[in-house]
Amino acid sequence: MTDSTLKTSRGLRRREALALLPAALAMPWPVLAQTDLSDLARIRANGALKVAVYKDNAPFSSGPATDMTGLDVSLAEALARQMNLKLSLLPFDAGENMNDDLRNMVWRGHYLGYGPADVMLQVPADRFLANGNPQVTILAPYMRQSNVLLHDSRRLAAAATPEDLKGLPLAAERGAGAASVLMGYGGGLLRNQVSIYPSGVEAAQAVIDGKAAAAFVLRAQAEAALFQRKASVEQFPLSKLNLNNGIADTGWPVGMAIKAAHKDLGAALDTAMKSLRESGELLAMFKQHGLTLTAP
């Protein structure tokens, strides 16, 4: 490269830098200051923990976006408080599958322009899900989900096998895995008996209201319905129902997800969750919503 070419190249670079300077100076100082911060430091600089929760997902997160209630909302508030941050809830509609939700709410953001959040709640702590989504880390399990049969003991004393449900009106949640396995059992043996409800809580309430003899739903959904209606477990017991669907009777752990690179945030969330458990606040949270805290 000749001296004249070198000078020209340097001059171009200098003019490009000067051209960009006004735009850089126009950027707010916090934006400039955060460019070299760690993931957790950026969150602390913003002053709020952005938590993604599902819409219309009682008893975990439901209600209007400005006044959501549920276990996950209470947990999000407690996590933010433990980390000395304000809470910024990001309610979202469920996608086609969990992979979509993790992409939209954790590591990339939704194509409509919102997200990602700092952390997403109600994520199955599943090895295969984690392996299929290397962009995220699933951590800090806080409960165990399982499917149960809520039944009216006056109409169905016990259900040792799915065949015991033949001829009885049944209830399940629209789009839920529990509904799919119930309706698919035995090549559709029970399909015509199943009424579909918008949520698992509503399906459970149908049993309490006498509209169905039994509902196959999440344990938390059944417990929430009993709690809200002040119904007795003696009259409406919860039973395990083996539908031979490959899902263990013990259920599956549920935790939260963050970007895989956000190690500092993960450590802070683990510490916050440990504090909530040891102080008894997590247990109190479950009781407040009428739910049973089971070890993940």
C-alpha cells in the first residue's frame, strides 16, 4: 500500500467515525454505559426483572395484563424482591409448542416485536427439552406437575382403571396433553364422553358443579378449583389414573428458563429461590393459592 493510499484510507475512516459521532452522542447515557456490563449488571442498571408468564394459565398466571394473579405471579414478585429489583411482567400467549415459547420469550424475541424476557416461568425441567434448546438454561425447579383424576365420590367411588370411567360424563382442558391421552385411550374408548373446557380449572369446576363425574387435569388445577369453591377433598378426591401414555405417575418438575449465556443471572435466581424455600415463603405462597408444594 502506497503512502497516498494509506492516507486516503485513514481519511475515510476518520470521516466515517466523525459521521457516526452525532448519533452516538444522541444515545442515552445508560445505553452507552451498559454495553460492557454483564447480564445481571445490565438488569440491575435497568432496575427491573422482566419475567415472562403465560396468559390465561390459572392457577399460575391469569387475569388482565395489568392485574394478573396466580402462583407464578406471586413467585415473580418474590424473585424480584429477593434481588432488590422491581418486577416487570411480560404476559404472552402460548405458541404451538414449548420450543416456540423458549425462542420467543427467552433467547430471541417474538416476531411481533416483544420479548425476550430475562426469565420465563412454568418451564418443564426436562433433559430432552433442554438438549433440544441449547440457547437456554432451565434451572431452579420450584414445583412438580402431575395429572390427576378429580372425581365426585358419589358418582365414582374409585377408578382403578380407565375402563371404570365408561358411561360417565368426563371433563378435560382444551389443547392439554391430559385431554389428548384421555380421549385417545383405547382407540377412543372414552372420546364421546369427554366435554372440553377452556381451562383445566373450569374442567375441574364442572365436576364440583355436577356437570361431570370426573375431570382429568393437572393436580394444581384441581386443587385450585377445590380451593375456590371451598369443596371437600372427601367428596371430590384426587386419584392417579394410569392411561399407559408413557408419563410417569410421579409427574415432572417445573422450573424457569434464561439465556444460556446469562450465568450471573442464573446464579442470582438460584440464590433467590433457595432463600424463598428456606424461609418458608415458597410454602406460604402455595398455600395462599390453595396448592400443595411437592418436591421438584
